[in-house]
Amino acid sequence: MSEQSPELKAAYERLDECVREITRLEEWDGLVTDWVVLVANQYYSSDGRLMSDAGQLLPGGGNAIPVYRIVGLLQYALMAYATSVAAPLEDDED
């Protein structure tokens, strides 16, 4: 990872503080050990086409969490979200 500017480093520190503050205010149990923020964006290409992209923000800009933990966190979150979305559909079948 390349050297971060002081401004970028400070922004990642504020993001970490925000994640921790939100989980505290939401009254999550336990200690936040890892986090990933998923971001989707749209932009216009040089030829005028509307494009979409997605990325992730990681603590400190990356390399603070081993890849296997990031993948595990994302897989767990996807499974939990998919389950929560499917649950109301199953209730409708009754």
C-alpha cells in the first residue's frame, strides 16, 4: 500500500471512530474487531456511458485485517442479510 496523505489517514481514523460510535449508539454487544464499508458509485465514462462500480473501505485503508477475515466477514454478512430478506417471504407462504 502506498503512503497515505495526512488528510486520507485522518479520514480513515474518523471513519473508524464513526463505525465504533454507531455500534455503541446502536447498543451492539461486544467489541468491534473488524469492519468493512461497502460503497457503490456511478459515473460517466469518457464516451458518455453511465457506469457502475463498487468498492470497499477497510480500517486504515487496507492491510489492517487479513484477507481471510475480510472474506469471512463479507460471507457472513451476505448470508445473514439474505436470510433476513428471505424470512418475510417464508412467512407469506403460510
